[in-house]
Amino acid sequence: MKKRIVYSIIILLLGGGAVAGYWYFFKPPEASATDLLQLVPDHAVVVYGSDNLKQDWETLQEHPGGELLLTMPFFQEVQAGYQTLDSIGDGISFSSAWLKQRTLISLHLTGRSGFDFIFYANLGGRAQEISLETLHEYFLDRNDVRYKEREYEGVTIHQFQSKESETAFYYSQVGDFFIGSFTGYLLEDVIRHLDDGAASHFFAQHPGIKAPDASSLEGRWWVNLKRWPDFMNVFLPANEEAKWDAWGDFMEVDGVLGDEVMLWSGFTPQGVYREPKEVLDVFQSQENGRFRLLGALPARTAFAFHWQLNDPAAYQQAMYQYQLQTAPDFNTEREAFANRFLIDYEDFLEAAGPEVAMVVLESVNAEDPDKLFIARTPNASKAEAWLRNLSTKVAETSLDSLYLESYLGEDIRLADVYNLPGFLFGQVFSGFDQTFYATIGDYLLLGNTAQGIRRVLEDWSTGQVLNKAVQSAVFLENTLEEGVCGWFLQSPRAWSHVLPLLNAEWQSYFEGDGLPWRGIAGGSLQFRKDANRWFTALVVQPKVDLVAPEDRRFTPLISVPLVQNAASPPHVVRNHNNGMREVVVQDESTFLYLLDNEGNILWRDSVGEPLVSDVRQIDFYANGKLQYFFATATSIHILDRNGLPIPGFPVALPPGEQVSYASVIDYDGTKRYRFAVGTLGGGVFLYNTQGEALEGWNPRIFSSPLAQSPFHVRVRGIDRIVVPLSDGKVAITNRRGEMQDGFPVDIRGQVTSQLFVQEGTDLDNTLFKAVTNEGELVTFTMAGKVTERKQLYKPTRDAKFSLVPDVLGQTFLIGRMSEGQIGFLDANGQELFQKEFLTSGNVIAQFYRFGAGREVILVTDREQEFSYVFDYQGNLVNYRPLNNAFKAGVLYYESTNAFHVYTAFGNEVAISSYQP
């Protein structure tokens, strides 16, 4: 079956490259292209036409997309197939003679979980020089091939079958045509309908289709959109068949290979129905508009559907009529909700237009991802007022208070309504358990979580949007500037959502031989009104900079000598003047250095004590200029860019107190900082920006010393400070230091690694994850209830475990170290990989998840002073480790598709680079 999968995908997406393989046999007749078209059965899902498969294949190889796909094992077989064909005929080029003729390839479903192809050829010219018998004799002489033939309704069906793979190819000569398939009954279906006449074939069953004339088939694709939903279900588990909406009747496009993208453009006919029958019919009354919103979507976008909403009344009526056929019960539920709260959906739609988008963000939890509705509208305040009115009515009914929180200076509110976007825009947008919303200038945001809204605000404030991401910006330049609607996806960010949905066979394929398909960078499908049809544009952007794991190597970039040996990790910071990355590091003489991106020492000064915390950048004056916060054994410090203390700092702890941990808290993103300082005696101070210890935190004494830095969590506007303790307990207090009900929670085991927080919609479903040294994964809620204790597999009695959080805070891994081995498990406890690893046990593990399939796992042996770098599959980057004695820093640069790894060893700070 794996072989069948390979053949199928390649043939479908490349329009016949696999025909150049071992199974392409036909006799040279002559006929018109129009007659050739009449052979295609009406149940085809996709039809591809070519005048010259040989040229198509060779052109593809020269394109970036072809370079990407040639990394797949099957493409090497295709190449070998060409060479085999041309070695058979005593100097006659079979591939030139046969593959330069007119050809059609059609895709057909072969059941709930399968599909296959039919190949059709109309031959003439040089093909007459080639004898079918020559090819027969070649394969009959091979020991790895069986040959059979039989009669079916007066036509001979030939069968060649590989003894090794059991893959069979069936073909027949019907008059002047060759037809063939890997599935025998598909060939029989063509033969059975030969006498039905022209009215039964694929093109005749779609009266709006423009059948090609005899002059050219080159690069033409026809897609039966009515059958496409059934084709999509092929990839799903048998018991999880999904209901996919049909977008239209059919689509006809021509393919072109651009310099950086692959383009298909053509037309999809508009429906002529009084009532909408397909999704595109819902948009018939909308007008073309500019797609300005695409570039403003977050860079973390996995999928987006964007459309124009310039006639809200027509949209609402069309959607209602469409759902009468597809989801009548949903219409009833929608109307009942509007009547209950006396609201008019059309009022909101008028305020939200004219350009809107529904977005799925790349999320760790693919089953429940962050989803957003984003509108760019001059009436954002009016739309927000509509939502606030609804929120008030719902709160009054439930006797609940209105939710409001401020983040980065913007208000986030809650409409506690299940499925609100679905009620507003149609059932296809269902799935919001509740709806948080905010307005930012001309933008309106609706999200299924407050955390999702906050992350978008962060992305926008830091410029993390599509039109500023290098690869996405290039892609957007090739999409339509205006239209009515369209789909957009970033393939690397979408795979984390797609793979869990696939059945086991397809998951295995895309994680194995089909892995290069996951390297495609993005795609879009857009529709623009053009008279009585839709101009259709499909764009696919290959990602051609993939590097095989065995070819990854570190490239040294810079190495900077310090006066003394390094005594701290290299802390990667940002120059607020030019945005470049720099490094703060301390040496053994307590001197602190600031190094620029070229390795120059900008300043060097002593702080008198070793650092006991990370260096964190803050915007102390809220003016865009950044300072450096850190703690030493007895004080907390804030230095400006020139290395000078800001007024009021350093702040010394009371005599006798020593710092164990320090962290920065910014409750609502407004830069009104608090500085949390844990002491060796189990106390926690909380200082304000004036260096004053706050009431209740001067210090707040806990039952044992801290196990890690105190940190802040906000859920539905409620602030909590989390204090993990070394006695295996976790304390949670409010801002005033008052212990919350249910805490401290007893983990019942020693925890020396960090906690992970999975934010939910309220305290009860906000989860904390902790891993004890002995390998118990403990889950408890922010309300203080332990919900799960799960013992992880221990390969040896001495195995020790640790939770390794993603540095960017989205998920975590579980590290497992036993005698001579180190392994990593995912967040569910499933093993990712295990490696032989001789170490003293003094090991630091780090995990970076940059998204879009870019993950880095570092293992640093502190005593041997080596760092090993792995990808998520456990492939080692380079076979020689990096010299390093501390935690490393890692950055990813999209413009060069490169990771930069920052290390410190001896008296040197170094930066190395490699490509994923």
C-alpha cells in the first residue's frame, strides 16, 4: 500500500510524472483531442491534461518545487524509469517518442479509503517508430515481472505485475487510444461505457465546463468540486468521516511555474440557482474588494479564510438559505438565540464589514487551537458596542458579572455565549465555547480564549505579522490583490493541526517518505468575481531550503575572548536602537560585558557579585528603550544600555538575606513592573519600580526554600503569583500575598524542574503540570484540585525525570536520564527518542519550539562542558558537540532559515549557525 500511496500522490500533484516509470505502455494511433476527452468517466475527481509529459517533467525539475520533491525516494525511481525507457529501443528514445504525445490523467475514488488513476494517451508522429512488442519483450524477459491478459467486452486487458511489490498495471488499446490504470475495474469502467456516447463522459456532465479544443491540453486541470469532499475523507480514519461543504460545481485552471511559486489560474462558474447549493453561492451578492487584511494576520497563522462583507443583508439571507439544506437545526438554534436576547445579527455584520477573516493559529493543542475572527472596519467601535450590549444581557440572565481585563493598554471583554461566531457568520465558523473580544484602532478581534487575544496583541506590538515575515511576504506578493473570498494557509504551521486528523497510514507516510511535502511553505485559493463566473487563483510556495539531518553542520560565526573565564550563560538581548541581537555575559571576576552582534565589547564593568538570575530586558520608562534587570547574591540591579545603574538601583536586600531566584512580573502588559525575589530562607520579596518592598511581601515567608522563581499567571483578569517550593508543595497567592483556597498543593514528591501552566477559560480548567524526580506527572488546577497523577515508565530504578518547558512557553517535554542514556517524552508521556549518553548527571536540558516544525532540543553536560543539539526526531546536529559550560541561547532567523546557537566556554563567547 505504501507503494500505491507514493504513486498516487506524485501522479496527482505533478500531473503525470509517474507515467515515466516502468508501467507506461501504448500503441501509436492517431485521433483528435476532443475524442480523447470523451473517454474520461463522469465520476472523476480531478482531470489533468498535457501535450508533452516529458517536457512537463523536465521543467518541473528545474523549478524550486521540483528541487524540493526530488528529495523524495520515489522521484529517484521516476528518473530511473526515464533512463530505463530510453535504454530499451536500440538508440530510440522511448520517453521522447511516447511522452511527448497528448495525455490525460484522471483521479477516481476506489472506496471510502482509497483512490487511483486512469491514464489516457492519443499517440502519433514519432511514436510510430516504437514497437509495443519491443517493450513487451523487455518486461517479459525480466524475472521480477508477471504478465497476463484477458478479454473484457471484446477488449483485451493486459496486466503487468511486479513480483516484489504486487503492484499491477492494467492497460488496453481501444481504437486509436491507450488507456491504463493501477486498478483493474477502473479500466473496465472506461471500456464498459465506450458505447454510451459523448453525453456520459466527464466534460459532458458539467455543462458549464469549457472543453479544450484539439490545439492544446497543456497544463490544464479540471476539478470536480462536488466529489472533492469525498476525496478528503480518504485521508481520515474510517470511523471519523467528516462532513465537508462543496465549494462549487467544478474548477478549471491552467498551471504555470513562476520564479518562486507555482501558480494555477482559471475559472469556477457561478451557480445559477435560486437557493445556494454550494459555499461559493453564498458570496454571489458580494463585490470584489482589496485583500488588505491578509498582511496584518499574525505570523503564527496556520489557516485563514478571508472574505468581503459589503452586502451584509444578502450574505445573511444566502447563508440562511444554504443552511436550510445543510444544517436546518442550526438555523433554528440561531433564531431562538436572537429572539431570546432581542438582537439583530445584521446590525453586527454591517458594523464588522467590509473585510473579515476567520483564523486558526498554530497551537500546541491541535484539538482545541486558538481561533480568531478579525475584521478591518471603520465601524469597529459600533461592532464592539453591539457585543457589549449582548454581553450585558447574557450576564444579567446568568446573574454573572461582566468580564473585563486590560492588556497592553487594550480592553479585553467577554461575550459568554457558546458558538457566537457561528451564529453571526454561519455554522462553518462554529466551535467557540465563549467569545472574548477587543478593538484596536480599525480592527475588531474575537477569540475563543483571552490568551489568544493577548498573543495577537503581542504579535501586533512587535510586528510579528505576515507581511513582515520574509517568506510570507514573498508569498503574499503572488496572491490576488482583490476578490471576494479565499483560503490561505502556512503549511509548516498547519501540519501540527493536520497530522493528528489523518489515519495511521497517511500519518506514517507524511512522517516518512512523504516528509518533503511538509516543506511546502504556503498556499492560497482565492476567488474574484468576473461576469457570471469566478476567476480562480491557486498559489503554492515551495520551501526549497530543507537540509537533510545527516548534512546539518555547525558554522562558526564569531568568537569573542573575555578577560577571565565566563561565569554565566550568554544572555541574548536586543539593541533597541537597531533591533540587532547582542549578548550580556559575566566573567569570573564579576565583570559584566555587553557584546554587539559583530563581537565588539561595547562596555565592561564589575557588579561586585556573581549573577544568580537570568538577565531580563525591561522597558522601565515605557519609552521603547530597554534596560537590563538581574539579581546578584544580595541585590537587584537595573542597568541602562550604557551599563550605568538607573536612579534608585541597585536595591539591596535586608542584612542576612541572600537571593536564590528573581523574576519580573508585568500584570497587564502596561510595564508597571514588579520584581519578585526569592531568598535562601524561603522568603519572597515583591518590589515596585521605586525599589520599595510591597505590603505583604516584605518578605512573605513560605514553608520551605523555593524550587524555582516565583511567576505570575492571569486568568479571566484574576492575577495569581505562583511559588514552587523545594518541599514538593506549590503555593499560590493573590497580589497581596494571601494564600488562596486549596493551596499549598502537595505534589508528594521532590520537584527540581519547572512547572508548566496550561491556561484555561477559568480557574477550574487552568492546569499546572509538574514532574517529580521519580517520574510522576502531576496535574492540578488553579483552584487547588489535583486532577491526575500519572507514573511515567522507568527503564531503570535510578532513572530521574524533569520537566523541560518550551522556552517560548507553549508546551513542554519530559527529560528522562538513566545510566548511560538520556531520553525525551512529549507532554503526554509518549517517548520521542532515547540516546546513549555517558554523563556525570550534571545536565541541563533546553527546549525551543519556534513553530512551523522548527524545534531544537539542547543537552548540556556541565562537567564535560559539551552541548549536544537535536531536532524533534532525535537527529543530532553535527557529530561533534559544541564546547559549552552553561545554558545556551538559541534564535531562529526566517530570512536565512538558520538557527544561531550562543555558547560560553572557557574565556570565550561564541555564536554558531546551522540550517534545519
